[in-house]
Amino acid sequence: MSSPTPSPQSPPRSAKRKGRLKIFFGMSPGVGKTYAMLQSAHVQAREGRDVVVGIVETHGRAETAALLEGIEILPP
């Protein structure tokens, strides 16, 4: 009696895709870390990924605040 072998094209049922963490570094305040992160978040959302903001500080910048449009923000 032989055991069935999984197809190389399909992952095992128990396999789960892991999330990815991307860190945005900047040398000083105002270099665009938050802006770049929010732009990337919109790209990921357009590709069908679930994007949620936990906390964000716009530092009063209207352009940065505008990038929060359409992204889910967790309540404080």
C-alpha cells in the first residue's frame, strides 16, 4: 500500500502564508517615512491585501493626512 504524495504545485493544507513586516527608516523627522509608508499601503490595498493602520502621526501635514483616506484605522 502506498501513501499518496502531495502535488508539487499545491502547498500542504497545513501551510499558512506568513505576513511580512516592512520598516521605513529615516535619518530625521520630516524626511518622508510616514508618507512613503502610506503610499506603499495604498499599493498593497490595490493589490488586494488587507491594510490596517494602528497609529499614525501626520505632524499636521495635509498631504500625509490625505493619504489616510480609504485606509482602515484602528480606534485608539
